[in-house]
Amino acid sequence: MLLLPGAGCLLLLSQLLDTSCCWSLDTSCCHKLLLYVQYGSRSNGNIAYSSRLGQSFKKSEYNCLLHTSVTSEVLDDYFLEHDANGLNMQGTLRILLLLNATQNDSKSVLSLLKKAKINGVKPSADTVTSIIMAYIRNKNIDAAVNMYSTLQVDYPSYTLDHCKILDLGTLLIENGRTQEAVQMLKGHLQSEVKESFDMNLIRGNCKNLLIASAATCDYELTKQLFNMLLSGGLVKPDNFIVVTLLQCKLNSGDLSGAIDVIEDLYESYNLLPRRVEMLILIIRHLQNSNQNIELPNFVCDSEQSVPASGLLERMFNLIVQRNNYRLAQHDLMFACLETGQPDEAKQILQNLGEEADVNLLNKMCKLYSKMELEDPLLHLLNISKGNDAVDRHKVFAALLHIYNVQNAAEKGLALHASMQEENLLPSKPFLSTLALLLTNNNIKIPLHI
């Protein structure tokens, strides 16, 4: 923080600029002095940084430089001038340190710290913390760890907030230094200094740490970190967080192990992350290994099931136990539609009968349309002929939306022809969209449209 005697500087400036003053200053000198005071004002620590021990920084404090117009060359001149005239150098030192750290120039940072030490100037804990964050953003792990060690030695009672520790731990794991990350996090959570924090504000940082761990395919490490965060009160077990445990197994290609993880999550926390996605992965696994897709032979009772004999049946059983048989069938039907298994999807739809959830079907039509997934909608259109549970107008409209986005006029026209064959009357919005699509592609609009 720039500890220039602000009031003194302003008084001096007013005296110099006073018309009654007999001094004469050239323009460049006045401009330099004005910049000097401007930089000092902008760097006032009481305004820019107000963090207290054990409290998280505000988002604005993650910006290392509150002003970037000043160059390091100008600041170097100020630094030397302050040193030569016995002035307080801490403010300019702070700006120089942060500027060089932001530019990932760790050599200059160390040189500045050495000069400062010789002159008896010590950067504040907040300054060192900001340097650490600059290094983390630049992925400079060695410099960040070294500066963190400096912080611990120079300010043993100062504690980094959870966000910064988690970010540093994430960078360590990304660089293969997993045990360092574990020990650092363990020491931080065992610290006597307890900070108050909003759990929602650090959820992303916690998940980033676990994602980095999951990328190593080391499930034991990921589970250890999850348990540490959980016992430390940094996270709650919800799908947003626990999905990283599942992803760790999937990253290693262990589909059976992933089902084991889901079973454990269900038993421990009553959670089933990525239900439909897991069904899709299992079906694709069976397709790739040229195995038949056998639908689970499941009795319509949410309390009792036949023993699971395969991955698909194990996952299906879990959905039934966690939710209900009806939802499990819908999940499996959507998974079949998305993996190109229309015959199995039709069998499930027929089995649902009047229990088919029209609202859920319409919701999935909108989702497929938004994601421009044409095939699942085409499969649903084919398997739902003569089935009153499916609003075919919704399916046609969802497909037309995709064709309109993709500017596929011929497909749109064919869609209208299919509706005519089924004696389905298109809605006015459907006809308006189709007419616009045809016009944009210089296709003559038929009279019946």
C-alpha cells in the first residue's frame, strides 16, 4: 500500500500551484508530480484493501492491479527516488511487486524483495497474498509455493482464506504434487484460526480441487480430499460435489467401478448423480462390445427387485430404489432414444401405457430441440405413432426448430408432408416458421402452407 504522506503531498502540490508562489515549474515537472499523487491516491491501502485476518477477500481484491496505466520503468524511477531521498517506499514497492507478479516475472519480484529487505522495508501480508494469487493465475506453481512459504515465515499468525488455499491446492494437484496439496489442506483445516465464510461462495473452488484430483484417476486421493472438505465443513454432500467421485472412475474407464461409487453415494447420502448419463454410457458400452441390449426384467414394485445381473440392471435398480419404477422407465427410454435403440424405447413406452409422463416427454422434446439432437426426436416420432401419451405436435415443432436453426429447408418441408400424411393440422406458429424458412432458402411456398 502506498504510504506516501497523502495530506503532505497534496499540501505541497497546492503550494507549488498557488499563483502567489514565486516558484516556476515546467509542464513536465507538474505532470510528473500530479501522476505521483494520483498513483499514491489510487494505492491508498485503506481504500483498496480492507481484508482482515481470517476473512475472505472481496472479489474486487482478486485484481492485483487497481490501475494498469503505470509502467514498471516509471515505478522503478519512483522507487529509486524514494530510496535516495529517504522516503517511504512501501507503496511503490507494492505496486512494483504486483505488476511483476502479474507479468509472471518472479526474478524481478525476488530482486525487489531483496532490495526492500536491505532498506528495511517489508511488504504487508496482503501484498504477499496478492502476489500468490497472481502466480496462481499464471500457473506459476513454484513461485506461488515459495511465496506461500514466505508468508508463513514472515507472518506466522496470518492465515490465507479458504478460496486461496483451495486454488493453490488445485494448482499443486494439476502439477502432480498431490501429497503437498493434501498436507497443505490438512494443515489449513486444522488451523486454530477459524474464519466465517459463505459455503456457496467456495463451492466452485472446492469442485475445481476435486476435478483436478479426479483427472489423476486416483480415486483414493479424490475420496480423501472429499472427506477432508466434508469434515472441515467446506462442502455439503450434493450432486454438484459428489459427481467428481463418479467422474474419477469414469476418467479411468472403470464403468463397473463407477456403478460401485453410485451405489455407495446412494447408501451414504441418498444421491444418484447423472442417472440418465450413466444409463447412456452403459448402453454404449454394450453396443461397443457387441452385446445385446436386454431391458431389465423388473417387477413393478419399488420395494422389491430381482437380483441385478448386469450393469444396466444395477443402475436401473438404483433409480427405482432412489425414485420410483415409473421414473426409472422414463430414464431408460430416453437413454435408448439417445443411443439409437428405438425398438427398446418403444417397448418401454408401450409398457408405460397411461403412466407415461406427458410433461416429462414435452420437457425432453424442448431439451433435445435446444441441443439440436435430431435423432432422439426422430426416434420418438417413429415409436409414438398411435400412442396418445405423446403429443406429436410437440415433437414436430421441436424438429422444425432444429431445421430452422440449421437452415435445413428441405427437411422442414418433409416434416410438413409427414404431418399431412397423418392428418395432423399444423399450428399457426409452425406454419409461420416453416414459411420463413422456405423464403430464406428461395423455395416457393406451397399453397397449402
